[in-house]
Amino acid sequence: WFRYQKYREEFAHEDVIVALDETPVGVFVEIEGSENGIHDMASALARKPEDYVLDSYRGLFVKHCQRHGLPISDMLFEES
């Protein structure tokens, strides 16, 4: 019921995968792995738990649309 596009590049380190996601509403770093692995990687990237964004891409997109007065639809890149 919600379509979204992203460009992703992944990197692996020990038990963690770090994904760089470029979306129509910004670039995000997603860290997947064990809880300790996530915290260790976030720390290595100079991030603290209060920096974490736990929302889904749909949730982030809805907030973006509301802030900018845009209709909520699918999160797709503009065609060039």
C-alpha cells in the first residue's frame, strides 16, 4: 500500500551491515546486526543512541510531507 524508492550501498564489518540509503527525502545510514554490534558501529561513526532514528521510511516520508505541505503518496524519485 506504500511504494518507495531508494538507492542502497552496503558495507559489512564483523556481525554488522551498514547500509547507506539515498531516498527522495534524504540520505540515511541504517545499521543492522546485534544490539552490541549496532551500538559499537554507531559509536565508531560518532553517533549516540539519542541520534538514532527508529521510524520507518513511510513514517519519515509522512512527516516530510506534513512539514512541506505536500500530499502523502508514494515516496518516489522525480523523473528527470
